[in-house]
Amino acid sequence: MDFRIENTPRGLRLALRGRLTFAENGDFRGVLARLCESAAPIGRVEVDLGDVEFIDSAGLGLLLQARDAVRKCQGDIALVEARGQVNRMLGLVCYQDLFAV
């Protein structure tokens, strides 16, 4: 999994690329720590899933961890640009009820 964090007018954009599975657990936790480095509220975090080619149940759990981490940093989170298998998985588990999608 590759990632980049960009500033946006509303907050931050976390662009992910590759696979989001249990194997990425450690790297993803490091990404979450970087999101909340500042003591200031982070605003809105958009998680761009457009270049994520595969997600499994562990990856879905990582997105829940991201939601919890962003909330602790006084932010809100949205999942954007999901396609293909990733979009189908988000729909199957009703993530539209847990995240802005």
C-alpha cells in the first residue's frame, strides 16, 4: 500500500493505492498517527480509495480504525472515489451508514 497526505481547503486528503488488507495493518497505523500529529483539530479527512484495487475484511476494519482516529483528532471522515471490488465491499457492509461516502 502506498499513500500520500495532501492539504485541502476543508482539511486533509489521504490517497491510498494498492491493496488494503491485514498485511498493511502496521503501515496503515503509521499513516493514522501522521494524520493526527498536530494538536489542532484536523477538519475533514477524505480517504481517496480510487487507486485501491482490493480490500478485504481486515481492510474494512482498518477504515473503522481510521474513522475512530480521525474523530479523536476532532475531525470527520469521508470515503471517496471507491471503484470496482472496493465499492462493492463498502456497499455489502453498509459503510454508507458509518461514513460519508
